[in-house]
Amino acid sequence: MYKQMHTIRRLETAAGNLYKEKIVRGFCHLYSGQEACAVGMKAAMRPQDSIISAYRVHGWTYLMGVEPLGVVAELTGRQSGCARGKGGSMHMYCKNFYGGNGIVGAQVPLGVGIAFAAKYSGSDGVCLALYGDGAANQGQIFEVYNMAKLWDIPCIFVCENNGYGMGTSSERGSASTLYYTRGDYIPGIWVDGMDVLAVREATQFSINHCISGKGPMVLETMTYRYSGHSMSDPGTSYRTREEVQEVRQTRDPITSFKEKILTTGLVTADELKKMENEIRVVVDEAVKKAKMDSEIGLDELTCDVYSAPLEPTIRGITPWTTLQHKSLGQAVNLH
């Protein structure tokens, strides 16, 4: 778990630097500060469980099986990326990971659909549908709370509450900030999202609840993001630098977990130092390769738009221009 959290932190630092160098373009939302949420949830997930999230997902992509190079190269739009550079920061996928989704809150109904498919097919799988405190007031979330409970669908609604929806604090944006109680007829749990072990236990409890046939669960992970909402947001116009600094010094998920495993004698300082150096080398190497890698050619842009195309052509930028659809390879999340 320490290795995973440290790798995510390194990946996000690299992503931020690449953005500043203008090698990563478009949108880029960093997960720095929230690592314990993803790592804790992943530690409790079983092979048949799925996850779908919003767009802060570089760390999740790595956790679900994509190597650091696949993540960094996708960010930079290069062909070694997990979606051949066509997805970028917000659209990465792999097996049982249904990606980052750019429309606020829209991934939650999709997550209920994935969980419904798991129930329908009898796979015993659970789907974690993640959203932020900013998306928590979306009407579509309440619609699918209702459907999930009506049919006792094994879906865990995870509100990653990092305190701010873009530049608005949760207190200014929500009449009630007790997001875990929002499910009304669906039970909810609040957990410290800066404690990886607490998140693991809460997720484990939620999975057991779902697979016992009791239906969905709402899980709120109270966390914090160190960067702005995205790279274009300095993150200091609606909060102070001192606030960010205080969280870093007193509640950092990686530092606090490091102290725990060191004081309990589970690991030595030298072992951690060695691990950290190895992670640095892997991420630095991934960045170097991604910078040197080439983009896909124009002819590949129309490849694999559909997994099972019903027509040989797809529409171009006007209705009367068509492009040839080609199949290069099966998508990594098809199974």
C-alpha cells in the first residue's frame, strides 16, 4: 500500500511538471493528497469488482493494472499510452475500470448499470461509483440511489469529499455536508480518507453489505487535494496556502502511514528508502520514454471507435463525409 501511494504521488508530480512544460495539453486533474482513498479501496476489492470514477483518475489507472509508462504516455498523447494517446488525462480504461468521466456526476448512473450487470450475470461483483462533493448535489445521483435500492443492486456510492467543488467549499455549496447520510433509505458510512487502513476496512464492510443481498451503500471518504481543481486552477484564490500546508504537515496520507509501519516495526527506514528510489527511477524512466515516443498517425484516428462496428464507415465532420472504420485491436476493458 505504501508503494502504491508513493507511486501515485510521484506520477502526479510528474504529470504536473509535464503540464507546466506544455507536453501535457488540455485538462489535467491531480490526485495528490487523495492517494489513501484509491489505494484503500483497491486493497479491499476482489478480482470481480469494478470501479468507475470522475476525471481525477491517473492513480486509479495505475492501480487497476496499467504500468506508469501507459499512464504518462496517455497523458502526453503518445502511442504507448493505454488508449494509444487518444484518451488523454480524462479517458483511461482497463479491465474492470470503466474510466474517468468528464461530465460531472454522469459516471454514477453508469456505475449502477455496471453493478446491475454484475447482479444480472451472477458474477458476485460489486461496482464502486466514485464522485466528488461538487457532484453530490446532482439530481441523477438521487435518481439512481432510488433504482439501486429498489432492486438491491450491489453498488457502493463513494463520495470523495475533498472539501471543494472546483473553487467552492462544500460548506458554501451544500446545505448538508453529511454526504454519507444523503442516501436516505440507503445506509452510509463516513471514513477518514487520509487513513488508508480505515478506507480499506470501510470498503471491506461495504462490499460485504452489498454481496449479502442488502443492496447499495453510501461511503464518504473525507480527504483533501493539494493542487487546484485542475492544472489551470492555482488553488489559492479560495483557500490559503497555510491551509494546504497544515494538511500536508498534519494529515498527509503517505507520511502518516509511513510513521505507522515504521513504529510498528513492519518495515525499516532503509527498505522504504530503497523502495522510494526504485519508484523514482520507474517514473522518471516512464517520463523520458513518453517524451521520446511518437503520436499515432492520422490513419489510426478512425480505428476502434466501436468494438463491434455495424457499418464499415463512420461519420466525418460533416454528414456527407465518411471515414473508413478500422479495427486495430480489442479494447483492454472488453471482457
